[in-house]
Amino acid sequence: MSEEQEPVTRIITPVKVDYEYTPGVTSERFLLGLKQGKLLGAACDECGRVYIPPRGACPRCAVPTSKIRELAHKGTIITLTIVRVPSDNIDVELPYCAASILLDGADISMTGLIQECPFEEVRIGMRVEAVWKPEAEWDPAHR
Amino acid sequence: MAEHAAVVGIGQTKYDAKRLDVSQPGLVREAAIRALEDAGLEWKDIDAVVIGKAPDMFEGVMMPELFLAEALGGVGKPMLRVHTAGSVGGSTAIVAASLVQAGIHERVLTVSYEKQSESNAMWALSIKMPFAVAMVAGAGGFFAPLIRGYMQRSGAPEDTGIRVALKDRQNALKNQYAHLQMPDISFDMIANSPMLWDPIRYLETCPSSDGACAMVIADAKHTKASGRPAAWIHATNMKTEPTLFAGRDQVMPQAGLDCSAELYKKAGIQNPRAEIDCAEIYVPFSWFEPMWMENLHFAPINEGWKMTYEGATAIDGDMPVNMSGGVLSSNAIGASGMIRFAEAAMQVRGQAGEHQIEGAKKALGHAYGGGSQYFSMWIVGDQPL
Amino acid sequence: MRDVAIVSYSQTPYVRSERVRNEVEMLMPVIDAVVEQSGIARREIGFTCSGSTDYLAGQSFSFVMAVDAVGAWPPIKESHVEMDGAWALYEAWVKIQCGEVDSALAFSFGRSSMGETAETLALQTDPYTVAPLCPDTISMAALQARVGLDKGLFSERDMAEVAARCRRAAKDNPEAQLKGDFDVDKLLAEPYLVSPLRKHDCPPISDGAAAIVIAAGDLAKQVSKKPVWIRGIDHRLDSHQLGSRDLSLSPSTELAGKKAGVAQGPIDFAELHAPFSHQELILRRALGLADDVLVNPSGGPLAANPIMSAGLARIGEASRRIAAGKGQRAVAHATSGPCLQQNLVCVLEG
């Protein structure tokens, strides 16, 4: 090369791919339940364990979870973290408390935000109850 | 009966936040060439290439091994691409080893890499999915609750994690390839670093690194003929369990317990803590050292923290862990598992330099991935089993 | 080498779009069926390996959820390749060769309908110099077809005949997607899609999954009345730079075919992973198949092209046909990458 040039160390090539996702048969029941203010789990066809949110299979047995079970809106905190790091896909104000909650009647915990009490009071084993957003905002597909 | 196989060459790149001086082909080639030189081999001596890396979205290239064909001398050869989440570097080495152990190939090149600076890893891990509200982000958000679970059940002192981080960051100073080099690191500095995902502090987490690691694995005939030190592969194992299911113990996963127990059996090890000289294990957040000490049967359940606390896992302890500085000091995700396997091999080959454990004869390499659900491990020794 | 046989094969019916079930729900019945037919208890299967890609699923770590469909409890020995399921089968075969296990399950899945496949596959190309130009799969295949046509290796009529034959054959395959009787003259009267390719030269977009169980010698004979033996299996890679290859040839297929021992006996039929019509003609030559060798009696990828499963499906379909007594020795082939860059060849015998 005749002239000294700065080396090219980076080029930006935007990538855009659109996808249409399918929640699946059982997850769809759960999502429709949310729209009605219900927490719908699904029981394993073989072992009867109740999954919420159901993802289509009981991974223990590798069979569908086709029996829908409406669950209580109360549960127990299994473990928790206080999140202080921002993320593009999360619209919650920092810091916030995310907890694994075992709903009464469920056999697996689901994640929920604990926003109604100070962080220092949240502990493992604490009983909690679901607090719903205003009904007008119940649209899980577009959150 | 499977053929004997051994690691005869190892190459690592310098790990760094942004390796702007090399492209992806340049990065993998840097590690591969060093491994070939270490083995005293040339490209033409290699029968097959096995490559591993974590999600393709980290670099924005789909199945990038295809475009790396030339860079890794893969044209005209068999090339396999492994992806088993965070354990992938380990799994990739195991697939490469099995090609030799099966007697299919004599000399196999295996490479793992990640070049996170070429895309946005946080984006790749946090795609906004419809019909699922994200509440925790990235690996830290997922693992922090598990760590809290461990603290609760084991009653480990709250500064255990800080002690692990201090040890690994000090060890990194003895490793020329380590990404994070913090000469003035101290207990207080870690303790006072910001809490990210409670109870994980900033200096208790791994960095995000660019880097690659490569190994040449050869059969007994070529290993002996090379006249160079070898790390003989005594045993390998992989185990998987599902991410979420009713009754799962995410803190102390059964897949890890089973994987290591079977591994020791295959390697003829009865008392792992006494018989294994040192270990390189996958610790992306400091607290995973005590957790994995238990999962690997080095300590009784709920007592792994004592090993850290008593200095057993220090470089001069009775069971040194992560002499290289570990994942806490360099985390080129797809490569991180292979680095553990390679560092274990370096120890028994006596080539670990400043972080060498004197007279190491048997070493463990360990990797895990997904939601603590994918495990891959190997035991290497300075002599064939 | 240990003798290894395919003891069962199962797949979904291939469809344009699986809009109702998610990947796990799509996989469960396939894995159930293949395990059931294998005669080996699920817990007894020594190793599991899957093949899939995140770019079809539109999320990182997409293969992790597939574990839910396998029954990985208690924990299992398992691995995954970011490749077509045919390479998952290869890894499984290697594990058996190591003597570590006596049986293995290989499966793969993908839903091309979720995104825009032709554009997504452009992300396989060199990210610095090629991908920014967004060369979609069909355009790259068209470049390849043009080279073959100009060299006089085949004609547009030959290509149309391939498409018509595959889709006619698919009429006998209840799980194929695109089937029927097509008149070659009428096909040739259609306009070009991407010259020299017409619509019929291109594969349909398909969603689906496939699974195979293999077992070592004695176990295979014990559990199966009709084990289909893998007599040779090998895979090779060509250059990624389209400009540095003669696109009308497939040296990696030729080499893999030699290593797999294709020529060591007569071939009754072949299942070739040729998503584009002209690629079947290139592969035929590379494998040295005689003119009278029946190709893609299942309909092949021109009748259903479930990306990530289409290669494994070729091996599976070939094994089914041999097990049904419609042939004694067959060659099955899988491909990956732009313009047949990577190729796997497997020789099967009854």
C-alpha cells in the first residue's frame, strides 16, 4: 500500500431477522387464563405434578401435561435476588426484587416481582399473594 | 476397549474484552497454530477438526464453523460443531477425544472460542420474547437465587464468595493469558464492589472476554513418538438434566453429582480429594466454587465452603482449584470449558509456568452450562491409565 | 469398528407451518415412537445427541428446551451439535465406536416457518465480506446451477425432471409435504424465480422433527427383526468461499463417499439431501451413482425440507425402505452450508 492507513478493526453490519413464535398448546391455555385473571397450571399425565407456567411437557416423565389446574394466588418464596443491573428486555425500575414463588398446589416455582414491601423484609419462606395489574393491562401477548 | 488418547498440544490466545486486532478466523487460528506448534505438528497432520462455541447469536453468524473452514484447515476434512451451552468447551474436547478413542482418527484438532465483542451478548441472551415477561436478565439473574439458596442451606459465612474471588484474581496474576489482571486486588476491594444481583458483587462475577483455546489430541502411537510430555485422558463424562422440573435441586444438581461419580469410577479414583492433585472447574460466579466442591464429591454436602475458607483450594492448598484464575478471570464463554480442560492438561504436562502445581500427576477439568444442567468433565494424568 | 445398525426411525409429518405446537410438543410423539419401536427401554438408551440451530428458533440455547422431550431424569449422557441431525447421528455412532455405550438416540428439529429462511441462511456466510450483501440461499444455489448449465453437465429440463420425479414419488409418502404429478413441459414454461431456478427447482418451507435409534451388533440383532447396518459413514468439508470452488462439483461428497465405501457394492437406491433440483445431479456424479439408481424414493427435500432434520431424514427414510425389503444396499447423504459446502455420506445395508 502506498499510503499509511489506519487498519480497519470494526465494521457494523446490522442483522435483522423477524420471527413468529408459537407458545404451544399448554402455554396457550396458561396465557388465556392470565387474560381472565386466572393462574392455570397443568398436571403431568403420568406423575400428576403440577407445572406453572406449563411449557408443554413434564421433563421428568417426558409426557404432556394436559390436565389444566387452576391454582391459588398465594404461595411461598423459595429464593430471591435483588437485581441492580439494567437489561434491554426488562422494563422494571431498578433495583427490584425477583423471587421464585411456589404457588399453593404447584410443584414448581415461578418467578415474580416482590414490590409491595421493602427488600430487607423479603426472606426465604415468606408467604406472598399475587397482586394483579389493572384489568385493562391484562394482555400477556403484548405486555 | 477404547484406544488411549492424550493431549499433545495446547494453544490459548490472550483473553481480552475486545480483541480488535483479529477477526474471528484470526482468533481461532491464533489458538490453533499455538496448539500445533506445541505438538510439533503441521496442518496436514490433522485428520479432523472439532469446534465448539456457545450461542451463534453472540457473534451474529449462523453456524460460523462453515466460514471458519479455511482458517482451521478444515477443507477436505471432517469438521464437527458442538454446542452444549456453557459446558460446550468441555463437551467439544470430549467429542474430539472420542474420535481418537474410537480409533476413527489418529490426530484431531479441537478448538473453542467466543468473540463477544463482535455482537451484543446481552442482546443475544435477552431477546424480548412475546408471551413471556422477563424478570431476571442474563446468567447473573438466573444464578443469584441459587447462590442464595446455597447460603441458606449450608450456613456458609457471607464472605466465602469474596475469598474465592480474591484467590482466583490473585492466581490470574500468574497466568499471562488471563483477561483480568488486577495487581492491587484486595478483600475490601471485592467486598466494596457494587452488588449486581444480590448476593453477587461485581468483582465476584466473570468478565466478558474474546478468546480461543485449542488442543491437539493424539492416539498412543503418535503421542509416544512425539517424545513430548502428554496429558493422557483417563476418563471423560457428560451428563444432562432438564432445566426446570418439579422437585429439581438446582443448587446441587443430580447431573453433576452423577457425572463426577461415574467419572471417578472410570478413572479408578476412590478418594477424589486425596487422589486428584488439582482441578480447573467452571466458576463464573465466586460462590460456585464451594457449591461445586460438594457437587464434585471433594467435600460433604453443605461443607464445600470450608475448603475455600480453610485455604484448601488455594494454589498452595491440598486441593488447588483454578490455578489459572479460572472463569472469574477470563470468560470467552464457548472456550471457557475447554480452557478448564486444557489447563488441567497443562498441569500434568508440567507446562503451567508460574501457576504450576509442583508434581501434579492427576488433574480434573470441569465445565457446566445451561441452568446448572449440562456437565462435562475429564481426568488427565501424566501416565496412561 | 463395531457393527452398528439403525433399529428404528420416526418423524413428524412435514408441514408448511406448525402453528399450534411448540418444539417440545412437536418432538415428544416422535421420540416416543422411535424409542417404542426400537425395542430398547428409554432408560437403557446409552447416549442421546440432538441437532438444531438457534437461528431457526429465534432464540439462544434453543436446544435446551428439547431436553424436556427426551426424559432426561435421572440425568442422561447427552450432547448437541449445531448441525443437521445427521451429524448428531455421527456423534452418536462415534460414542458407540468408543465402546462407551451400546445404543443411542439421535434427533433433530426445526421450524423454518418462524422466520424468513432464505435470508436467515445468508447469515451462514462470511460476516465481514459476504453476509452484508445478504446473499439468500436461493440466489447462491442459482449461481451454482448456472455453472453446471454452462458447463453442459445438465439442462434445465434435467432439473425439471428431477423436481417432477421427486414430487411424484412423494405421493407414496404420507409424511411428505409437496407432492403430485407435474408435467415437465408445463414446469419449463413457468417464469424464473431466480434465474436459472424456477419455483419447482426450490424446496418447500417445512417444519418438522426426526429421530433415529442405533444399536451395536448383538443388541441390534436382539431388539430388531430388521436391523439396517451402517456399513460406512464419513463427512467432509469444502471451502466456504464460493469463488474458490468449482460449484458444479462436490469434492467433499466424493471424498466422503469414497471413505464410506459407496463403491464397494451395488447401490439399490439413494436418499440425497439435495434441496435444489440441480444439486441432486451434482451429487449423483460425485457419488458415482449409475444412471439407473433410484434417487429419493421418499420424495426427498424437494417434497419436504425440514431444515436441520432433512439430512437425518434421508438416513431415516433409507433405513425404512431397506427394513421394508425394498432394497438391500443404499446410500444416504446430508448436506450443510451454502451450495453443498459440507457433506455426510452413509452406506446402509439390510
